[in-house]
Amino acid sequence: MNQNVAQEIIDRIKHDPFAKSLGVKYLEIKKGYSKVSMFLRQDMLNFHGVAHGGVIFSLADAAFGAAGNSHGQVALAMSIEINYRRPVAAESTLYAEAKEESFGKHTALYHITVTTEDGKLVASCHGTVYRKQ
């Protein structure tokens, strides 16, 4: 992959308007891998007073999208499955890490974990991308 193309893709990923609105920070992006973080604000809670599942999913999806597109080829989500493991209170920082499990000609598989600052598992996900030619 041309290094200029790689940096252009990384810049596009880091300027995603939806992720920016959530305060997602891209900590690391390399081929087949990404790590992101997000500070959980009060307005991100559900009616039980814990992190809204959609917010947790969005953080996982940001990591998934970054890892999936990290090869410099457009990759679009085909599916993602999430399993929630524990509630999280506001004023916490969450981390999502996406790791490529399989990379094929047209599709790729990723495992994504969302954890708390102290490494406790919040959610586990599996996702598939379609890589456009």
C-alpha cells in the first residue's frame, strides 16, 4: 500500500463526523488493527443510569471501521454482533480494540472488545466487512 494513501485513509477515519460527536479518540491504527477510546458523558446514559448500549456499540463500530479500512481499501460492514457483559457508569473511559481474524479477497473478519479503564470486559463483538475492489 502506498504510504500516502495509508495516511489519507487514516486522516479520513480520524475525521469521521459521528465518531467525533461522541468524542472518540483514535489511539492506534495499523493494518488489521485499531484501538480507540471514549469518555462516557452523562448524556450517554440510558434510563437505568448506565452507558447506553448504542453508545457502547458505536465505540466498537468505530474501532471495527478503522481496522477494516486500515488496508487502504474501502471496507463496508456486512454484519456485526455484540454481546454486552457489564454496565458502565458515567465519567468512565471506555476502550475498544479491533483485531483482524481473517483477511480474504472480498471479506474480512474482526473481533472487537470494549473494556473499562481497568481492563474489565464491557462487550465482545464479531464483525464482517466487504472489501470493495
